[in-house]
Amino acid sequence: MAIMGAMKFPSLKKISPPFLLFITSLLAYGFLIPFTGFYWDDWPYAWIARFLGLAEFLPASLAYRPFLAPNYMLTIGLVGTNPMAWQAFAVLVRFMSGLAAWFALDSVFPAHKRATLTACLLFLVFPGYSQQWVALTHVNQELIPLICYLVSFGLTARALRNPQAFFRYTLPAVLLQTIGIFQTEYFFGMELFRFFFIWAIAAETTHGFRPRWLQTLKHWGAYLFIWIANAAWLFYFYKYGSYQSYAVTLGEDASTATATVASLLSALGDALSKALILSWTQLFSQGAHVFPGITAWLAIGLIVGTFAFLVHTRTHTHSGDSTPRTLSTLFILAGLLGLLAGRLPSWIAGLPLTLQSSYDRFMVSMMFGAALFIAGLLELLRHERARTILSSLLIALAVGSQFLSGNIFRRDWEGQRDLLWQFAWRIPALEEGTVIFTKQLPLDYETDLSLTAPLNWIYAPDYQHGDNLPYILLSPEKRLGGASLPDLEADTALAIRYRTVTFHGSPGKSITVFAPRNGCLRVLDPVYANEALYDRQGRALTETIPLSNPALIRVDAPTPSMPKPLFGNEPEHTWCYFYARAELARQMGDWKSVIQLGEDARRLGYAPEDSIEWLPFIEAYARASQWDEAERLATLAVKSDARVRKGVCQVWGRIHSATAQPAGGRERSEALMSAFECGR
């Protein structure tokens, strides 16, 4: 007790802005650190670091964003390729972004700490940007350049307020501006904030519009030069350089200037509604999807706790501040212009702005403006208690929204690991140079090319740097007819660039896999899982099935090593484990093991969600002359889903035409084909 009495804890009544920002960061993002992992481009970047080396980021970034390579080399060199470490690091970087915003605004408006702190807290938890958990990618691609830009704003303000140290502050301000604006095009419009900030500082000592204008231009000159240089660079890089990501579509879909202006105005109106209204109210639709589950109740508890903490803390922080209406107006105008300018780069590229999707990453260039705008509106309230309660409520709701967004990523991470373990169970090893065709997998935050990285990690763990990428995952519904997959002719030569390595292969050397949302991973093939059985899945998938060659799977290999930090512990052996191993045993012709695996699964109480997964067990019982059990399972499967009758009939047909017949095979299979109306 004496030790506890001697310990000093920070008083909530004396909490500093940086500490408040840190606690808010943990509340919004910290709880899900152990339960989230890699998404989207995180996987290819981690694979490059692990198998090609950090220096490979220099050539790997040239065709996308060439100035980002140092970020990846520095951060991955520091953090490594552990997903949990990246999630923790991302929370730290997000806190640093809030700290950078506070440094910037406190430097510009040192006499208005309450208003600036409100804006920083709103910025820190802005709910329209849900990409926090795509940590490896967005820390480097977005948050680090954003931090550089915000610190640059603060240094510019310090330079203006300390003329004797003007160059000491200006030189690093220009350097950080250069880093922030050249590393990614997202923040091109943010330079307008600097103009506003210089204007606001100049207004304190310079009177009259024209003198203030000239003073602002004078101090903005060096930054304006960098801004123009960046515009020239972007124009060259997109139009004539090696850029290979998004095409500039400005004017391509509009036959007249009027249509272009109308499109722009519509996009800007849409951006304002999403940044200022829908982002902050989406919590209710998010909560409705999970209520009354545990996730919803945890979010409610987090919102209530955060609200109580903020109200108590902020009631005793800067309680005597007063904000002139001119400052509120400046916040609102600067925020509005920043919001509009922040949308321009993605609009020019023809990209949509949708919430709760990968496209809400474009909100990252708008969230500083949104925070300033809303903080300006809040400062118009003259009643201090009402202002504190309303701002705390908005921040708490945003914390809850971020928690619910994070849970979507948590579930996706669980789905990824589960699916990749099913790959390991069903496909112990695979011949190099194999194309893996698939329909869109039941995951929200991965594409075929992003999942190519973990599949190569699993099946080529000893890969040495070379030009040939061993495996590639392709979704024909997205790729067919394009440069990577021009057609499905067996002998078509494929040369698919994967950053700095190339996959060489052909559709003729491929397997097709399918993973429905309500079922297990399956290897499709022309015999046991053919196009007739999966005709409802669309031609893009079914046209690959005749090419699928399960013989490319090395069935006698052990289950591949699955590094725990990436893939977690081996999941509990539920239905999909037994199904995957049964499919593997069927491929080996080991029907006895198929039966044993099915009986083990049923003894443990497991059964398929999709009745089509009974087929290998039905066939195994039939081939073992256990006809009554085969008929019982077939009847159960068809009763559950009438569409499975087609597969059951194929089982009876294969047995009827088999060279090596089980006892009573021909007679019983004929009777069953009649009973199941297979000729109809």
C-alpha cells in the first residue's frame, strides 16, 4: 500500500493534449491489435521484404510511387514482417499523426488551445477513414507523408512567429513539405491549408487586404515553388512516365466542359456529404449489422466510457478559453476548402469515394479539413458545457465507429487464416509454375494478386530471388481478356509481372479452386467437380475447370509449414479439415480413408453447410459396397439441396461405368440412378 501511495499517476484534471491524444488513439485502435493482420498490398510488401530484401523496394516502387521506397525500407527494417507488430506500430503512427496535427494547429493558433485540441481529436478518430488496419501499406503510403505535411505546417508557423529563427524553421518545413507531397499525390490539395495559415498569422500584425495578401505570398513563395514543381512532376509521371496504377481520366468521360464541371460539382457535393454527415452517422448502420451481438455491446461500452472520460477531462482543460467568431469562420472556410481540394486527386483519377470500402482511403486527404470544419461549427456554440458535451459525444461515437470497422478487419483476418489453412490441408505441395484459378474468394479486403503473396510464402518457403515467381492466383472474372490473362487457351504463354518478378506459365498448367461463403475450399476438376456441377458459378469460373489438373498437387507431401505470426496456430479440426483431407484421400484413390474421415467428422458432430460436400463420402461408401449408407447420405444431401442431385447422379454414373466394379456395383448403381431420376 505504501508503494501504491508513493506512485504518481497523471491527474485527469491536468492531462496534457499529447497524453489525451495518446489515450484516445488507444481507445479507438488499440483493442484490436492482437486480432488483426495483413490486408490488400500488405501481403505483397511483406513478401518482398522477406524473400527479395529491403533494397527491392527501390525498383518495386518505380512504376507506382517511386519516392515511397525509403518509407518501406525504413519501417519494415524496424518492424519486420510480423502482422501484430505492424498493428501496434500503426496505432503509434496514428497517434503521431494526431500529435503532428496538434503541433501544426497549436503553432498557428497558440491562443486557442481548446479549439485546436477539438480539431485534433476529431482528426485523430475521423470515422470516414477505415483503413487503419491495412497497416503496412497505409502507414507508409499515407500516414507518414501526412505527418510530414502537418509538421511542415507547424514549422512554417514557427518560422513566421520567430523571425530570428526564420531559416532554422523554414528549411525543414520545405523539406517535409517536399517529402509529404512527392511521396503520394493524395495530399496535393493540402497545400492550400498553408496559405490559410500564413494569412491568419499575417492578419495578426498586417492590416489591409492588399498588404496582407502580399505578405502571405511572400512567405508562401518557397512552398508555392515546391507545389508547382510537384504539379509538373505529376503531370509528367502520369502522362509520359512509368506510372502503372490509375489512369488520369479527367475529361475522358465528358464530351463537353459543361459535363465535366457538372461531374466535378456532383463529386464535390458527394464528398462533403460523406465527410461531414455520413461518416459520422454510419455508426448506426454498422451497429445494426452486429446488434445484439457481443461486438455491438463492446462498442456501446467503449462509446460510453470514452464519452465519460472526455467530458471529465475536457471540462478541466482550457476551460477559460474563448474563441472569436473570426477563428470559427476561418476554421470553417479552411476546412471546407481543404475538403474540396482533398477530393480532387482521386476524382481526377476517376476513382469513387465510398465508405466502408478500400476507396475510403481517399478520405485521408480530407479528414484534416473535415476536423477543422466541424471544430469551427462547434466553436460557434457559446455555451461551454454544451460545446464540451457535443464535441465529446462526436469523438466517442467516432471511436465506436472505428472499433466496429476494426472488427470487420478482424473477421476478415480470421477468414484469411482459415482459408489459407484449408489450402495447406488440401494442397500439401504444388508444382512450380502453376496458375491457381478461382472465383472471388469470400474475403472483403484481399484480391487474387494480394493473396498470391501468402500462397507463395506457403508453397515456396525457400524461394530465392529470381525472375520466376513460382505461383500466381488469378480470378478470371476480373482478369480474363486483359493483359495478364488474354484468353484460356491451354498453350497461351502468360508472363505476369508481380512488382519486380514475373510469373511464367500457361492456362494449361493450372488448378481451379472454389471457396463459397457457406462452404469449404474445393479443388475443381473435369471428373469429380466439373463444370456441369458448378454451372451456377458463371462462365469465368466454369471455363477454367476443363483445364484444372489436380495431378499438379503433390499428394504425398507433408502439410506445409505455416509460420505462426502470419497464419496463427492450426485451427481446430472442424468440418472443413475433414473435408479437405477426404478430398486429398479421394485424389489418392484411398476410399477407405475417405470413409474414416467422414465418420470421424460425424462422430464429433460436424456436418457440411453446403450439401455438395457430401459427394466424396457418398462415392467412398458406394465404392466400398456400403450401398445403404451411400444411399442414405445421398438422400440426405438431395433433401437438403435439390441441386446436389446432379452431383449424386454423376457419382452413380461413374460407378456404373467403372472398369473395376464394387460388389453389386452395376445393378445397384442402375437402381439408384432410377431412384434419383438421373435420366430426367
